[in-house]
Amino acid sequence: MVRMVDLIEKKQEHETLTTEEIKWMIEGYTIGEIPDYQMSAMLMAIYFQGMAKEELRDLTVAMVKSGDEIDLSAIKGVKVDKHSTGGVGDTTTLVLAPLVASVGVPVPKMSGRGLGHTGGTLDKLESIEGFHIEITQDEFVDLVNKNKLALVGQSGNLTPADKKIYALRDVTSTVGSIPLIASSIMSKKIASGADAIVLDVKVGTGAFMKNIKEAKELAETMVEIGNSVGRDTMAVISDMSQPLGEAIGNAMEVKEAINTLKGEGPEDLTELCLVLGSQMAYLGGVGDNLDDARAKLEANIKNGKALEQFKLFIEAQGGNPKVADHPDELLPRASYQVEVTADRDGIISEVDAEELGVAAMILGAGRETINSKLDLAAGLMLHKKIGDEVKKGDSLLTIHSNKKDVDASVKIIKNNIKISDHAEPVTLIHEVIH
């Protein structure tokens, strides 16, 4: 008979758990037969001892099997999904989904709502009047077959084991375990039914992974898990030492995505979308290599097909497609704009992404608690990034707010945009892993 205490001891001794032992443990914990205190002990053992490749694969598969698995087999073609490990001003999904769909690759997207600095992809899209995510599984499949793209909220019973384990990790200080992070992310992606997965692993002050070594280990671990269960998986390690793009806030990020699909977006956001998009397109069967796939994406930005795909997607889910042509008139706008200016001459040397995210959240752009109500018009528009020269009095960013009092946000911003005599250059793409 298997006993949890024996498995904990085995892991403490740095031994490898078998497929059957992991399956038994995850099943038992999901249905409540294994208590929290024993699973906490196991998580702590994993935190200190790590996991072998086969254990990671078995843990991920067991978490996938703990709940519903989305069947996307009725969607024609190689279905490709993207996951980002989070960040501030991360507008990539809004650009990538229509861009990749425009070259004929199906992108069945399941997204969540944001808890933190800004809203999730669903919240951002709901800045568009009429857009809705309440569609049935059959409608979702039909829309992807027809338009190569649809977006729906996450199913309630995907990976329940992961939800329970994640809650424990939060209170047992085991959140930082790379095997536990990797299996958590990959279990959700695999259960969501895509054939191929592209991962954007963020590194820097605004990311969970603060250094390149950890980010690389996480990216390699997730790629290994994906490939070991038959999902073509690639990863990019990208910078989040400062916000991506210029907009932080829901409606503002939608406008920035529209500009990027027109070929008029910020340089860093455009480049990251092209790098991730070429991986998605290539895994979806477009082009002979990544450069070839990228050229096709660039062509569709220039010829307007990417923007047309965005309009098609918005209209199919009840939104007003004219938002792509008239974002200033059709997206929510804040009542007050407040400039935050430079207090000296110099060069921007630091823009703390995480703290600027907090400043945006205070304005209403993000949720402090699950029940917080978002202000879709609120946010920040950056005018200067690391390496830019500034003169005293130049505008560093504009606060967009429906609250008159923005002093708390101004204080955070002033403390977290540093002006010096020189700045270290920022590398946007640190590594591509496949």
C-alpha cells in the first residue's frame, strides 16, 4: 500500500517518484484524501530537492488529468497557443492572436482576467463596446474554423489539482520552485488543447524571474515538459526591466495593439510580437524557417491583413470593428490627463515596471482584490524609456485618470523613474529556446 509519508521521505532522500506514485498522490490530493499538511511537506521536499525530467512530465500529466481537458480536434490545422509569464504593459496577445491568424494559423485563445497591475486580456478587450467572451464551446470551435481566431474565458474545471497546489505554494513559501512553476503553467496550457505552445518568459524587475539564469532554467524546463508530452514547444526570454511598449492600462493597451497591427506601434512591442509570432507561425506550418515565417507576418502588417483580421475577430464576438479605425473616439477615455515631468537633465536609467504597475492599479487600471472594479480608461502613457535623453521639465509620462487626486500615483512614479548621467542599454530578447 502506498503511503504519503513514504513518498515524502523518498523525495527528501532525493529519490525519483514513479509515474504511479505521482498519479496516486495528485488524485488523492485533488479529492481530499491527502491532507494539506502532507502535500505541504511534499512541496517543501520538491523545493529543496528538485525533480527529475520524468517526474516533471508525470506531475504535469497528472495535473492535466485531474480535471477537464479541452478537445480542440474539431478545429482544422495545427492549433497554436502562447503563454506569457506576466509583466507590465504586456499587450502581446492582443497583437499576436490576429497577426498569427492572418497567415492562416488557428489561434484558439483562452484567457483569464487580471489580478494585479492591469486587467487580463479579457478585461482589455471588454474596453471595446459590445465585445463579449460568453460563447459556447461549439461557437468557439466554429469561430476558429471560420476566422482562425476566437477568445473565450477559461473553463472552470481545468487542472483543479494545480489550483489547490498553487494555493498551498502561496502560503508555504514554495512559489519560487522552478519545477512547480513549470508544471503549473504547462498543465494549464496542455489541458487547453493546443498542438503547439510558444512561451514568453519575462525577466527583470517587473517579472517574477529577476535574473537570466533562473529565467533560462524555467524556459528550458517548460520546453522540455511540452515536447515530452507531444506538444511542439518553443520559448523566448524577454526583458521586463521596464514596461513593454508605452501604454499601461486596458483601453490604452487596446489602442496600442491597434497601432502595432498598423505598423505604427512602439519598437519594443513590435519586435517582441514578431519574434513570438514567427515561432507561432512556424510551429503552425507557415514558412520553412523562423525568418520565412517572420517575413510573412511583416508583409501582413504592411498590407493591412493583420488589422483586417483584428476587425473580423472583434465583430465576430459582438464588438464594434470600427474601433480599429477610430480608437480615440470609440474606446473609453479618462477625464483627467496629468503630466509627470523630469526634475533634471540627464538620461533615463531606470523605469521600474512593477512599481509603475502599482501606480496604474491605484488609478483603477488593475485589481487590488478579486472584487475590485476596473476603470478601463485609467492608466499611464510612457513618453520616455531607458536610454532616452531628457531635459528638466520634459514629460516622462501622462497619467490618465477619472479621479482628480492622483498624488499617490505621482509619488510612486517619481520614485521609480530614475534620471542619471548614463544608462545601461536594455536587451529586449535575451534568448530563444527550442
